[in-house]
Amino acid sequence: MLEVSGITQIFGGVTALEDVSFRINRGDITGVIGPNGAGKTTLFNIITGIYTQTAGQVFLEERDVSGLPPERLARLAMVRT
């Protein structure tokens, strides 16, 4: 299970993501769609530890993995290529 709760990301006064929340259960197939600049890549960068979010939390199997570096998340099976 992957859960994103209240994710907000601000870059120098520009809000890229504001209060994004969702839950994906094991076995679910989920897509993220939106126009250029909507924050899709920023969201994936937060989930995989490339960026540390301004606010909110990321949970993997109910464990708070917010702010963990990419190498630690890779050991938990969250990898970005």
C-alpha cells in the first residue's frame, strides 16, 4: 500500500503541489495524468525521495517514509529510473 497524505511542494514561492492525497492498494493499477507543469514529476520525485516535500507525508505499507533518501527507499522497493 502506498499512501500520500497532504503533500505540498513549494519552490521559491511557486506552489507545484498543494494538499495532494491518495491511497494505492497492493495490486491496484493507477495512472497519474495532467498537463505539462501540473506536478506529476514533482510528485514522483517526492515519493521516491529525490525531493523532500514542503508538507505532508508518504507512507509505504503504513510506514512513514517521508524524507528518506532514494537509496533507503530503493531497499523498500520504491525506485525511480
